[in-house]
Amino acid sequence: MLRGQGGKCAVLLSVLLAWPCAAAMAGEVGSNINLGVGYRVDKLDWSIAGNGVNMLSELTWKNITSYQLQTDSRFTMKHIVLRLHADYGWIVSGKNQDSDYDGNNRTQEFSRSNNNAGAGYLYDFTPGLGYSFSISPSISVIPQVGISYHIQHLTIRNGLQTVSNPVNHPKVNTLGAFSGLNSSYHSRWQGGWLGTEIRWQPGNNLKLLGSAAYHWIDYRGEGNWNLRSDFAHPLSFLQTARGSGITLSLRADYALNQAWSVGFDSDYQYFSTRAGTDTVFNPNGSVNSVTRFNGANWQSWAMQMHGALKF
């Protein structure tokens, strides 16, 4: 599933490792290695059409809470800046809702389950390249361009049926807890971005940074619905679409000495897609059906404490 991206990531990591060496040989280098730990909350939802209604099924993951490791490091050579933002989060709690409808616009709901989503992982990789312009002795602006790669691997467990209409839909569970649910959904958002970073140093020891970026995104969602014997496994269905997003970041650094600094940062991400396609696969791997993917929305907020080494 991720093989095609592995080559791209390897190239980017090679560039990252080679950059400080090349900069040092050039004689003008500034490197800031930043590592942080923090707390993150995500939300994801998507829906599909089908059976003559504009919203047949809707899935929502809320309060997806994770503990996160992050780097937001920079390597400079003269005015050129290479930025690497990468993070990995371990999901520790969260909720999922799965609803199905017989009518348009979320009407005639015939099935709803409210489930546990407290497992899985999150991953972001956002390298960028920019050029620094000095506005004043204490303020600089860095226009940037780059690529981004975002993963959410979400789970659905400990099923609890809260709405049921088994008369018209015999396969729907009766009300209450049901066993065996261990489904997963893997979403991938990738594409290019343009952004700007502003640096302000109001004092000798304090530095403030703010950044904003706009992203163009290709979306891919893969589901493994383990209780559906009429679906293939591990790839039960595939969703594709295109979309866009924004990322915002604020960061404060306080220098302890010439080499070390500490601080905190906060990141916000919001991405959404336009309509696309949803393809369902039979157990033998053949296509069962292709319907309208109404779109996906993803929102994330994180806060970290960090330490940085400058050399």
C-alpha cells in the first residue's frame, strides 16, 4: 500500500541528511534540530451515496486523542532554508459512529453503531524549501514550497448498536453490544504546498515563529470491514478524491545558551476533499460496486513542548 511512497520518502531523507554536510562544506551553515513531545486531538468523517440516496453511509471518528513525538527542524545555507516537519502519534482514546440511511440528507436512519476507536496511529511528513528575506534586524520572512504526506490509521472496535431496523434490513444487529468488531480505516492525504514563515526575535533569548500553508491533496482511503463476509479482506473498499487544506503553526523558543533552547509549539491542520469514487471489492478481489464518495474531512490540533539544539 505504501511502497510507491517509500521511494519518495527515501529520496527526501537522503536530501535531509546530505544538506548539513553540503552546507558545512560551503562554510555558511545554521542548523536547528528540534525534538518535541505532546498531545494531539483529531477528527475524521466521510460519507458515500448509493441505493438511490445521496448519503447511504456515514462514518465519523471524534476525539481521537494521541501522544505524539515531533521534529520541526531547519537547516540553512546562506539564505536558503530546508525545513523538515515530521511527527508520529500513538492513539490512546477515541470514538467512532457508523450510520446508514434509507432516505436523502440523513433521513430514515436504519442502522447506527457507536464504537471504540482508541487504537491506531497518525503520521505526518512535511519537508519544505524556502528563501529567507530580512525585513528588519529582528524580523524575517521565508516563503516556502514543499510536499506533504499525512496518514491516519483508525480502528473500530467494541461495537454497540444504538439504532436498528432488522425488519427491513435483516443483517442489521439488534440493539446492544455485539462481538467480533475489529475493523480499520487507513486514510492518506498527499500533495504539494505553498506557505510562508515569519520569524520575530523581540529579545536576545526569545524567538517567535508563525507559519501558514495551503495544500493541494490527493486522497486515498482504504477500509477493512472485518464483519462483512461479502467484502474482500484486507482491502474491502477503496476511496479516492482530490481536495485541499491549510496548516497553521505557532512556536516560541527561549535560548538557555548559545546551543540549547526550549519552548512550545501548536499546530492546526484542516483538510477536505471534493466528491470522488468509492469502489467495493468482492471476496475474490473483483469489483462489487462503484458509487459516489461524497468526500472526507480531517481536522487536527496538537501542542508540544520541545528542546532544540543549534549548531
